[in-house]
Amino acid sequence: LILSSDVKRINANGVANFEVDVTFLEHFARQLEDPNIADAFLELRQIVTLLQSDNVEEYLDPSTRNRKY
């Protein structure tokens, strides 16, 4: 969705709203008590964390990237 060619710009409000949606889906998935479904949101959570990071350049550091993203 965020990486779609239709997306021309991303702003902080959009990321914040996307984070609310991801959080809602994560909570819903946890209630299903199926770890495979809950794991499906790990990559989305990592993308949101990266977009909300004050230091996006840390993504370029391989050790930090492997640990956080």
C-alpha cells in the first residue's frame, strides 16, 4: 500500500493514521490466538516504525537495520 506507485507523498498524519490501523489489526489478530496471523503484521509494524523514526538514516546501518527492521 505505502509502496504503491499511486502514492505520491507520505506525511506524518498519514503515517500516524496508518499506525492506528496496523495497531487495530494487530490487536484483532491476537484475539484470534493464531500466531501465524499475528506474525503477518510484523513487516507492517517495522515499516511504520521506520517511517516514524526521527533518524531514518539508521536504516542504512546494517547492524541497526537487522536489529530493528
